[in-house]
Amino acid sequence: MNARSTVAGSGDLNRIAELTPEASANVRHQHVISQVLLREFATPSKRVSGRHVQPYDLRHPERRLKTRAPRGVAQIENFVPFASASLEDTWGEVERELPDAFAAVKAGDAFNDPHIGTVLRDLIALHYVRSQHYRELFHRLFAETYQEQRRWLLTNGALRLQAAALERTGLYTTGPQGLAARADELLDVMMTTYRNGSLLRVRIEDNFGKARQLISRSPLEILEPEEGEFLIGDNPALTVRHHDDKLLYSMALGDAHSTVLPIGPRHMLALGPADRYAAAAKADVDRMNVLQIKASRRYVYTRPGSPLAPMIREVSHHWLADHNEIASE
């Protein structure tokens, strides 16, 4: 889960070459919350057929939105724009097993079968990597890494750059403009894989495997509210860390004390300290819900008729102020 793994290495380029024949085989609308997970927050509606969730738009907290079917929310167009169909197949291997896993959770039997625990841990890994937070981090770190590489080539690496250009073209490169042109040529493969989405595609695939492996070694708690209920945001798998009396979130997996994921109004997954069901006090439920809102990019979801609406609208005003401040920087 190296923060600097945005650079295209030889392994990435080999995998991109393997995927190139299916580059255009894409799922246009990709869910950042699995539909099968959203269904755990859905209830039958009297007005329309099927089960619906209640969305809340944090940019417009006073607007009352209609309930929606899970298939129509929490999705982003071309979230991964390169060979995403096969990536969706990978997610599907986990998602197809979720109905049985959720049934076991509700029955209190989740720890009777080790495979159920594996599926639930994989669900955390899936939503940690297939997330807006991960994609935003990837784009930001790529920009930083690309500029660092370019600066190095034009300073400490200038002699190596000249030698590489001489070997490639037979011409000796001089002057800052000539060196800059050679640096851009050398970094062209890296930029091309970034722009066409292929680097993001292989990084997500690789880091899903790494996250899956790391999380597989962690004990799993299933939290049940003593009072109240959980909601879910559009960036739902959150790494958290206690610092003094604060609860920090969205750090790297290895730096977190836990990773949490709500899987229904009555259940939340949390890594550590032991495989067990545990009661969550109302204060902790409230804190987890506030955290889901703070980490969301725009929407949170509850079951229709949930009593959480006033709290969501109150906290969303703080969310809106924070995001407007970030946007103005």
C-alpha cells in the first residue's frame, strides 16, 4: 500500500499490456457502495415496487430527496475508465457471497464458519480500495510523484538524462529547454498510462489484493447498537485512529487502529480486537454516523423512515462549511 506506488513499474506495464485487448470493455456506471450492501439499508416502499433507500444530499441539506432503489444511487460514471468489466468481475466474486454472509451476521452465526469471516473482511478491503478516497489520493500522489521525477531528471539526474537521450537519438542534449523536452519524452509512458486510466486500473487491482491480505490477519468485530442505528456514506470503509480524545480517519491501513464499515442499520464491521459480536453504546453509534457524514463526498443513505434525518441535516451544515473552505483554498 505504498503511497508512491502511483509510478508505473515494469510489473504494472506488463499487466497493462495484458489488459489492453479488453481496454474498452467497461462498466459505465460503477457503484462505490455495492448494491447488495445498500440493500441492507433498503425497505419496501408503498409508493413504488421494490426496496428503496433514503438518500441525503449533503450539498443541499434541506432538500428532501425521493427514496431510490439501490441500483440507482452511489455510482460514478467511468470510475475506472480502462478494462473495468474484468475488475467488476473481481468485485463480483466477493459480492455474490454477501447475502449468505449478511444472513449469518443477523442470525448471530457469523463466526461459526471461518469462510463467512473471510467474506466480510474482503468486503472491507473492497470498499477501502474501490472508493473515492483512494481514487482522489491516487490522482494527487501521481501529480506529486510525476513532478518529483521530472525535477530530479532536470537536476541530479541531468547527466543520466543526457546519456539516455544520446543513446536513444545519437544527439547530445544541451540547454534547459532541450533537457525538459527529453525529460517529458522519457516520462511519456508514465503520463500515458495515467491519462488513459490503465495505471489506476492496475493499481486498484494490486492494492485490493494487498488490502485483502493485510485485513485477513485482523480479528473482526460485529458491532450492534444498544440504541439507535447506523447510516452509510458514499465513502464508507473508513480507517480510524484514536489520538488523545479525538478520532482521526482516512489514514493508511497500516497506520490505523481499526477500519470500520456499516453493513446495515443494526450492524457495523470493525477490525479488532477479537472475533466477536459487541454492543455499541449510543454515543459510539452517533460518533460513527458523524464520521460517515464527514468522510462522505456528497451523499449518505439510511433506511426510509429512519429517525436520523435531523442529525444528518445538522451535521451536514458543518460538512458543507468544511468543503466550501477546502474548495476556496
